Amino acid sequence: MDNSGVTGVFLKIEETCRDANNKLYYDFLHSIQNHYSEPQVFDTIRDFIQNCTDTLETMRGVQSRIENWDALEEELSLQSERNTWRLIYCLYQNRLNSSNFCSEMSKDNVKYISEKDVVENLYRNESSVREYQLIVDWLEKNASDQAENQPKIEYFTDKTIGWENTVYQLTNSMLELSYMSSEQLVSFLDPDAPVREGKLLHDLDRADDGRLERRMFIEIRCGNLQKAQALAMHCGQPWRAACLLGWIHHHDPNYKNPLIRDKLPIEGNPNRALWKLCAWELSKDTRIGQFYRAIYASFCGNLQQLLPVVTCWQDALWAYMKTLLDLKVEAEVRAVMAASYTEMPEEYWQNEMTMDEIFKELHASKNSNIQEQANMPNHLIQKYLILNQIPQLMEEIDSIMENSRFNWNPQFIRFLAHLILFLRQVGISTKDKIGVKVLSAYVRVLIDLGDPVLIAFYTATLPQEDQIINYASYLENIRDIELRKKCLTAADDANLNVEAITKLVVENIRQKNTDLCLDDVTAEITDADLEKIDALDWLLFYKCQREEALWQTNAMIRYFLMNDKIDAARKAFKKIPSDSITAVMSEYSNTSGAVANLSITNNLSNKASHAIHEYLSYQTYLDAQEGFSEWFIHYHKGKPSPLDDLSPYATFTEKVAYDHKKAQYNIEFERWRCTMEHHTKAVKQLLFNVLLFPNGGWLVNNNNYSNFDKNSSDNSEEENRQREMESLREICIPKIVMLVYSVMSEMNEHTGCIDLADLLAAEEYQLYKVFSKGKLRDIFKKICESSLILMDQKKDPWGYPR
């Protein structure tokens, strides 16, 4: 296969692994949704384990197509996560479901007590010992999964007799063999011969024994005692298999057997204590292979002989836990049983440690690999789970989150988020700020993924304020209408506060890029303006939010008008459905379909009343602006062009044609004049609607804003709104006055221009207050010009006939 083909296969594998990883987000969501109540928490954990296992199988399935493929970091991380969920499952089932009873075994009440009975009673009554065994089982299960991918000894040898090369050389000593041993061979072939005689086996047999012993230790490490025995039998060494059974505790079931005639076989080793002492001595005998010594060390609690063969954190923890468990069980058996046991060496009893001491030993291990792995996040989490130190676990998670290496690993954050949810579900979560920090980070991961169902569900696990902030930040970048609907539906299903979220979305978008407009001298609608306008749609999906839609639209129109963007303001205004005011007023009235009338405000809240008043103010202003634009276009572009003067040398034909054109012009001009009178009347009405706006005036609240709660967080917003409206009155009202003057002046209605002075000075409307001295001077200068024109028309300065 050429390089391009290999690259294609690698890319395909990476894509498959990535898809499998992304599927985990949905798998974990479904697991939680299916088992959300506290009694089902272990069903959830079991599903988590299965999700990780299925994904690992998928990843390994595609990776197996390439030889010598090294495991991806994602695969190792997922394997570690799966192991952690297994640990949680076994530990917390024991911790949460432990029986409260404690039964003491007394020889006075029981005719026969065996070692097995003592051990079973210990496990039943001592939660800590039971937990030690669970940890050992967990470590062995993890090792068993890893060992499945390693080559089996059966791949290297067929079923045979023990030490076949040594046997062959000894039985054919007179022949010249092709491969003779380099050392003097043993004279006998009993199992103890190499040690007793101090001689060696054949070189090939020693190599085979080394492989066998190593593989047998791996099977013991994986908790597969029967497999280890089967290996010994396969290699023709049944004595190795038989010797592995000496640790089993003795028990005679016939004492409790109701069938007197049929005797049951005795279990275990009646001389177990003697076997254990022999195993201790055997584990220290350096004439025996290291892994074979480690096998016996694991059964007799000889920690010092186990540690040299372990190379990773899990193996080392297994060695310590195996030793600790052996000591606890042995101490209980010797304390309860009256039998005289062979004494174990003092060194044996000195190996007992607490769990805290074990983990300290791991952190201080002489093996640099174990020491490094002990500080890895996954093992630190497992450590605190085992120690049941949840506050320290949360502190460690916080430290991990601060580490940039792990902070951007989405799958690791997914694991931490679900760990936090598990701790909450079983009621043992502490330091909730850290939990919120983790869940917020996971929500950000899901926002990058872009599925609203995932985002909404996990956002709902945050405190309400964080729910609103996080989900709003996600919605800010959603422009597609259909996707917006899906996002709101997902939020509703997750019981999020949709009204508060959509409000914050509009506010955030409205406040984005507000400084850029100050430098923009054009009044054209920009992409940033369109984004702000489109954001209003978030408040239009639910009719109950029409009041907020009015409020936010008003704020947006204020922003556009202050930046002289009349088209953008009009576009924002048109976003609001025509029935919005009726909808708002009907919420405060028992009668449906209330007529939008400014006088019907008795039942409205201050906010609703102000929003309606301001909205109608903008409607009036925008209508006036639009009416003036139409008037201006018709006045300047609709007016017929006057005819040029007729030449004094024109012919009779030219004079006739000129008269015809003049008659046609007069007809068109009269038609235009009539139309202009209609337009002028309409536009004057629209412009004066702004100047004579009812209920206090244009952009003047009919209720004083001081009625708002001074302690409310909305108070500063209301004060800012008041300042903006006052600024707009100072900008817009002088503009409207000048437009009124322009219309009447152009239409030769100079008497009406003089009346503007009375309107500006009227205390009823107090329009003069919004004029600066310069602007007031300009408008009165214009009025003076109209007065002069009236006097030229033989009238007095106020337009009355003389």
C-alpha cells in the first residue's frame, strides 16, 4: 500500500474514533435520562460502564486493521474512565447498601466453626474488609481486560510434558544432540530437583519456565487462578497447579449436611497455616524465578517480594491491597479459631498499613513510573474515591480544571461532569462551586458541539443564574429560525427559565459592538445592526413576552435614533407584531381583545405603561419621518418641469405646439398642486402628532419613573433610559419642528410658520426646553423670514390682512 493509501486508512480510523467519542455525549445523556431517580443511580453507572466498553470495542475494532498500532491517548483515557466508573459502582454499592446488623460468631451457639465460616462472617460484618476485597477485585478485573490483548503462552508451545528438553537430553545422553544445554543438567526430574541438587534445567526449558511463570503471575494478577492452573497443566507441570490451592480456607460441610449417608468433599487445606509459612519461605528463595516467587508472595502477604515485579500504579496498589486483605483475614481467623496455628514470621505482621499510608507509599515509590502515575488525574480521583475523601476529591478536581492540559480535553470534562452529577445524586457532594465550575465547562464543550438537547439538559444542572447566562450565550450565535425553535423547545423540556434567557440574549446582542457605531458616519444598516434587529425574534416566539419585546425594541430604537439610523430603527419597529399592545394590555385586564388606547392604563404596571407609551412615541415619529420622505419625493420629483420661454422668432406651427404643451403643463401642475395639498395636510398631521403627543408629550412617561423600586436592579437601567429619551427629545423634536417649517414654507403657508412660535413657547407642551440656544435662534430666524414674506404679501408680520 502506498503512502497515500496508508494515510487514508489512518484518517478513516481517526474519523471513526472521533465519531465513537462524540456518540458518548448522547449515550451518557440517555443513561441519565433513563435512570434519573436516586434508587436507579447504580443502573446509571452500569450504563456508563457499558457505554465506555462499547466505545472502546469500536475503537479497537478499527485499529486492529493496522499492525503495530499504538493505542490512542483517547483510548487510554476512555479505558481509565471506564475503570473509574467500575470503582464507583462497587464502592458505593457497598457504602450505600451496607446492612446495619452486626452478628458476632460465638462458639457457644455454633457446634462447628470452620475457617471459611470465620472469613465469611468477617466479610459480612466488616464493611472495610469487604471494601478491600472489592478494590482487589476491581484491580484484577481491569488487569484482566488489558491482559486479553497480550499474547498467550499457548501461542508459543503445544501441550507437552514438563521440561521436555531436559528429559530428552537425559534419556539420550549417548546421542549427539543438535542442541545441548550449556550447563550441567539435573540428575532427577522431580519438581524440587533443581533446588535440591543446585543444578540447572536445559536452556530451552529454563526459557519456557520463565515465560510460564510470568504468564501464571499475570493470570494471578488478573484474578484468574484457574487459568493459571490450566497453563501449568498445559505445559506438563501439574504440581504447579496443585500448589496454588494451598491458601484456601478449610471447611467441612458435613457438620451441617442433613444427608448423613452421603458425605460431601472437604473444602480447603486443613494445613493451610503450614502451607502459608512454606509459601513465605519459598517467596524469599532467590534460587526460584522472580515471578514464581511473586505468585506465592501474593498468597502469603509477602509485600517485599511482590513490589519488585510490579511496574505500574495499579499493580502496585494491587500488591498493597492484596497484602492488607491477607493480614486482616489471617488476624481474624487466628483470633476466632481455637486451633494452634503455625506462627508466621514477625515480618509478616509488620506489613499492615492504613489506606492513607498505602497511597503515601505509592506517591513515594522508588519506581519512577509508579510515582509519576500516582500523580496522574485519573489515579488521584480513584485514590480519593477509595479513601472516601470527597472534599479533597473536589479540591483535586478544581486543580485539574486549572491545568490547561486537561481543561481542554472534552471527554475528560464529560467524565468529571457526570462524576459531579453522581455525587449530587447520592447526596454526598460538597464544595458545590467546584461542581458548578465543572458543569459550566461541560456546557461550553456541548455548545461547541451544537446540539440544543444536550446543552439544555446539562445547563439545567447549574444554578438558575448560571443557567440563564450559559444558555443565553449559546443562543446568541443562533440565527436560523428553525434552530431557534428547537433551542427553545429543548429549554422548555429542561425546565429552563426561557423568558429570562431570551431577554438576556437580546440584551447581550443589543449591547454588542455599540462603540463601533460611534465611528461610523454612514446611516446604512450594517451586519451588526441586522444582528441586533434579528435578535428581537427571540422575544416573539411566546405571546406572554410581548411586554418584554416592546421594552427591548424601544431600547434598540433609541440606540438607532441616537446614531441617526432611521432605517434600522424602522426595521426594528416593524419586528413587533401589530397585536402586541393589545396582547400586553389584555394580560392586565379581564377582558380579551382590549383596544390599545393610552387612556386604558389603570391596571398596567409601570413598566408596561412606559413601554407602550414609548413604543407609540416611536410609531408616531417614524410615521412622521416616512410621511415627510414621501412628501419630499413628490414635491421635488413629482412636480412638472416648467416650459422654456417661446422664442420671439417662433413660427405659427411652433406657437400652436407651445400652446398645446402649456395647456398640458397647466393640467399636470394643477393635478400636482391638488395632490400636494393632500400630502401636505397628511404630513403636517403626522409631524404635529409628534409635537402634540398626548399624555405628557413625546417620549415623556405618563408615570414618573421614580415609581420604580429604588432597591430594584432595574433602577439604574430605568435612569439610563430616561437620559436617553431626554437626549432623543433634544435631537428629534427640533428636527420635527424644522420639517414642519420646511413643509409649510415650501407650500407658502407662512401664517402657519408664524404659529410655530406660539407652539414652541406654550407652557402646555414646553417644547422650548428641548432646544439649545443655537437651535432656538435658528428656528426663530426662519420664522422671521416667513414674517418678512408675509409683509411682502401686504399682510402684517403675523399674517393678518392689513
